[in-house]
Amino acid sequence: MEKTRKNINNREWKRRVVLIGILDVLSIACSYFFALLLRFDFRFSAIHATYVQGYLKALPVWCVVTLAVFFVCRLYHSIWSQVSIREMEMIIKAYVCLIPCYVLAAVILKLEMPRSYYAIGFLLNFGATTLLRFSYRMVRMIAKNLRPRDQEEMDRIMVIGAGAAGQMLLKELHTTSRLKGKVCCIIDDNPNKWGRVMEGVEIVGGRRDIIPMAQKYDITRIIFAIPTCSMEQRTAILNICKETGCKLQTIPGMYQLVNNEVSITHLRDVDIVDLLGREQVRVNNDEIFADITGKVVLVTGGGGSIGSELCRQIAKAAPKRLVIFDIYENNAYAIQQELIRSCPRLDLVVLIGSVRNTNRINSVMRTYQPDIVFHAAAHKHVPLMEQSPNEAIKNNVIGTYKTAKAAADQGVKKFVLISTDKAVNPTNIMGASKRLCEMVVQMMDRKSASTNFVAVRFGNVLGSNGSVIPLFKKQIAEGGPVTVTDKRVIRYFMTIPEAVSLVLQASYYAKGGEIFVLEMGEPVKIDDMARNLIRLSGLRPDVDIKIEYIGLRPGEKLYEELLMNEEGMQDTDNKLIHIGKPIEMDDAWFEKKLGELDAASRMESDHIKVLVSEMVPTYKYETERQPVGV
């Protein structure tokens, strides 16, 4: 298919070259003929026969030489619809090269023509060549402007940024037929540009003028085109833009300027991630890859949101083998097929099974002998686990204990637990179960001489399965209402790639027993996030989409914490990764209580939360209300 597409493109290019070549030959013939007519005041009868013969004698040579120079100077390789100053520079370069060629040809052919004939013919030919190459773009622009359109369907566009990216984007917007819209104005914070015109569009002011100009020009779409802008400035401008109720789009990043790829095909809608207000998290990939390259890596829960991204990033580090272990076959199949396509040389093993099955997890560890284990398998939904607390214990706590023991028995070098900020002073069974997982990891690190056990703790992940963002988007798409638990609720947020990158770097720092805490930036109000998502959809909160406050669900709290008071805080080389020191505990007592917890969960105990609170003193839970009359 790819070969066929290339052959088709090659044939089309050849046809285009032949067509332009024919037009160039005609322009040469006409230019020098008109030069001769002009020399003799447009009286053909006054032209001496010697000059006509000289013209006819030189014409084939002029054509061959000109076409050859044009081809060498790549004038036949440009895209007609996107010709610009660069093409003009190429034309000038070609004609500079033609001057000595023409002089040499005239000497060899012994031409005796009027000197004005050469100069006029050369200038006319230069003009014809330039007009020919720019005419297609001009005709497309005129046709686009004259094309009748339904005014109600036309986008009226505001471009933010009068720099190089904005200019490249404007050129594309002016010529493309794929966009039903008109660029009405440009916004730029540089006051020296105000009142000037770029690509035929006026620069009408700075960010303070976004809202009034959007109203004045009846703007329906705003495109952010400043790839070099800092995240803080970007967020500030986008926060103003979202108040206009217009559809917001942005060019993804600086790489597009380098690749000359700023066009409508690379635009994406502004997402909530753009409004987080902090720079993208950076990690040292060299350190991470060096720690993983050539190793056998096992990811439990490898089909989930975090697990699958772990697999993607680990695959890039060229491991000796990547083993994915997940109980959900559909998720496992999806990531398997993705990695087969993206990393065909990867030694990939995908296994189905549960971390709760002792024999299964022992068999996997024994068979594949992993060097590093990333344990992402867990139940994570707070309200669901409140209704099924024993399942949280079976899967999260006992599953982690069994996986950790199997890893220690097989001499795994590193075991990394994916934890959560809900483990800190938990008010729900899911958070308490993850705190128990952290305690299991720290106990196992003290007991194991060969395996470094660590945990990585972070907050909410944007876009993960079951997270609030997909829920809000679904509710907005259905016309509302958008349900928010409480106006005061705040949460820490990170993107999935950011969180996973920091997990991988934390694993590099692991010495054993640490709880790594990821820097999540400033917390975000869920109410603000809901309202921003509504505005980003071009709608008005409380007008077009109603917001309902439904109250905190069982086990939820108004804010999350990343560190317990007694853990303290220690920095790493990456300022976004901190270390909470281990808390002392009686390992023998803890292991005995784990056995009791295991037995109670398998018996579907009604008192499982009481047992958990004995093991996690910071766990505070609400006593379930009994129905009236009981």
C-alpha cells in the first residue's frame, strides 16, 4: 500500500513538472519575443530578418538552459499552494545563475542582437516565472474568498500570536479549502505590532483585548499560536480565551516550527491539561533507559491506564523482555496489539491472571525471572470499594503481599508499588488498602536481602479510566447536568505520561524502603475544572450546562495530602520527586494481622474496616448507618 502511494505521488509530481516546464518554455518564448517587439516599438515589420533569425536560433538554447537551471535550483519541487518568500529566493538564485549561462550561450552562438533585447527579455522572463509560480496560490485565495458560503456555518477566527508560527498558520488558513472560516483579527502582547497587518489581517491588541475584540468581530474560534510561550503565560492567556465562549484550538509545540509543520492539520482542541498552570514534568530519560535496557520487566495490571503507559515507556528503553500481567483480557489485548505495531522487535509476553492467585503469580515469577516488577494491579474506585471493602483487601492488600513475596523468593532486584495520595490519612477503604500496601512493601524490604522494595505515591491522573475528566466530558456531551460533589473539593492532578515518567525515574533512585512522593503542582478545584471544561466546549456553565452539587460520596474528603506528618520529606536530584522516610512498625505483629485480614476478607467479614483501622491508625471511617427499624 505504501509503495503504491509513493508511485502515485511520483507520477503526479512528474505530470506537474511537465506542465510547469511547458509553461516555462512558453514564458521564455513570449518574453523574448515581446522584448524584440518592444525594442522596435511593437512594429513587427521594422524588425530586421537577422534579429528574427537570431531569436529563433537562441530560443531552443534559452529553453534548455533555463529548464536545467530551474531544475537544479529546485523550482519544480515546491508546493504551488504554499509558495512564499522562500520560493522567491529560489527564483532569484536561479536567475543569478542564468546570467553567465546566457552570456556564454550568446558568445558561442555568435548572436548579434540589440543589447536592450537581452535586458528586457531577461526581466520579462523573470516576471513571468514569478507570476506563474505565485498565480496558483493567488487564484486559490481569490476563489476561496469568492466562494458562496452559508454565513451561519462560517467560523470567524482570532489568532493569538503574531510571531513566526502565527504567520505560517495564517498562510495555511488563507489558502486551504478544508476550513470554512475567515481570520478576522490577530492578538499579540507586543504593542509595537498593534495596528499593523500580517498576511492581510490586522493585529488589534494584546491579551486584555481578547474578550472585547471577540465580541467586536463576532469571533467563533480562537487559535493559540505561540509555541514558545511558557506554561504560566499560556495558561493565563487561555483562561482569558475560555471566557469568550469560543471554540479554542492550539498548535501542539515548538517542534512544529522546526519541522515547518504549522497548519490546520496539526491543530488540536485546547484541553483541560493546557489549563493546569505548570510546565510539563521533565525526567532524565538516559538514567531511566540505562536502568531498564537489557532487563526483564514485569508490569502487573499492565492493561490499565497507568500500567499500559508504563508498558509504552518501558518498551522504548529496549528491555530484554517485557511481561504484561493483567486479569482483564480486553485491556491486555489492546496494549499487546499496540506494542506489536509500535515496537515490532520487542520481546513481549502477555499473560492473563490475578495477583490474588498465589500459584499463578509464583509461576509467573519463576518462569520469567523478572529483574524489575512494577505493581500497578489494584482496585482504585473509591465509592465502589466502599460498597465492596473485602474486594479492596483481597486485591490490593493480599494481592500486593503475594506478588511481593513471589518477587522476593525469585530474587527480583526492584519491586515498585504504584500507590496514591489517598493512602495518606485515609478516609476510605481504598486509600486505607493502599496504605497497607505501602506498609507491606516496607516490611518486605526489611525482610528481603536481595530485593529493593519501594512505593511511588501520586495524586489523580488526568484521563485515566474512571477519572473525573471523562465523566465530565460525557455529561457535557449529553447536555448536562455536570455533577460535582462539593464546591470546596480540591485535588492534585498529573497527566498519565508525566506520572509514569516520574514512576520510572523513582525506580532508578530506589535503594529500598522508600516511599517516593511525586510533586503534583498546585491543587485544582474540581468545581473550577468542571466549569473550564464546559467553557472549552463552547458552552456556558449554569446557563447552557447546569452544575449540580451532589455532596461528598462515602469515603471522600475535601482535599488530599501527599505526605503524613511523621514521614518527613527528603529531596532527590529530580526536584519533582521527594522521599518520605519509613515509619517504624512491628513486622511480626503486622504480618500476623495480615493473615487475620486475609481470612476475614475471604469470609466476607462485616467488620473488615475495623480490622483495617487497627493496622492503619490514621484511617478514619464513617460508621455505616443502619436502616430505620433495625
